[in-house]
Amino acid sequence: MVPARSRFKNDAGALTPAVLVRVTRREESALEMFFEHYYDRVYAHVVNLLRDPVLGQDLTQDVFMRLHKVIDRLDTDRDPSGWVFTVATNVVRDHWRSAEHKRKEAEKGTGDPTDLNLAHPDTDVQAAMEKDEDLRAVWAALHTLSLDDREIILLRDYEELPTAQIGQMLDLNQDAVRQRHSRAVARLGKAFDRNRPEEEQKT
């Protein structure tokens, strides 16, 4: 049981090598296309790691500011997704290490995971999640997992990034990525069973 995927992940055709070359030259129209292509996905990724839509907006802006500063280093011959999500993950990790985050986590109660504002860049899936109790239970379960578990599931099952690419992002070899992912999915399944509607648990 893994989160519903985004329909946007396969729309990389618009970012052709020629467009990416223009991006590295900081041509305004190309930069707008690049940032628009990734904004919803990056925002959803950040929010689903943080469990905080408001803070997610702030950190997503930080992600794109950081991308803009180093956009000339973009490899125009490769899919930029891994690079973009590496930057996004690093921004979130920097926040987790901050004193402000640790203070807020200490003040925050556990709450009810089913009350969380869940993020998905596909509006059709988002609408379905709001109506479908099983989908809400999956995403609520995801938000009860540890940060490491959430991260590996989102990168592998939601964004469908290659294992080798995830390993580079997280400084892990491919076997370690597979092991961490397998254990995270197992924990997600248990959390889903705990969070799904009581009527279904009885059947």
C-alpha cells in the first residue's frame, strides 16, 4: 500500500535538452517553464515531508531560490528531476536540523493524523483523496511514519526516481536503499491497517 502517484511525473517531454540549455542561460521564458513544470510536485513533496502546508510554501520558495542560484550547473543531457528533488530534500533536511524546527516539534502534540492537510499535485487525485476513505487512510498512515520512512517512500513510489539516483541523494548504496524502502513500506502497511475505517477492519 503506497501513496497515489502523480500524473505529472511523466510530463518531462516539455523540458527538452534545447529548453534546458536555455534554462542554464537564465532565459526568462525557459526559467518560467522549468519552475512551473516542477512547482506543484516540489510543493507536494515538501509538504508531505513536513506535514505543514504553510511552512511547505515557505520552504518551496527556498527550494526554487536555491535552484535559481545554481541553475547554470544543470546537466542538460539528463532528466533534471533527480537534481531538483535532491535540492528539495536538502532544504527540508536543513530545516529539520534547525533549532526552530526542534523547538516547534517539542511544542507540537501528536494530534489525529486523519486531520492532516494532505498534499497532491494532481487535483483529480486530491479530490479523490478527500472523498475516498481508503486513500485518506493511506496518506494519513504515511504521515505517521518517521521522516526517513516518509522520504524513501515518496522518492521511490510517488516520484518513481531510480534506486541509484535515490542512493546518490541519500548517500546510500542501492542495496541499502532497497532495504530501507522495503522496511518503510512494511511499516506503512501496518500504519494503514491501524488508520483505515473501523468498519473495514471488522470485515
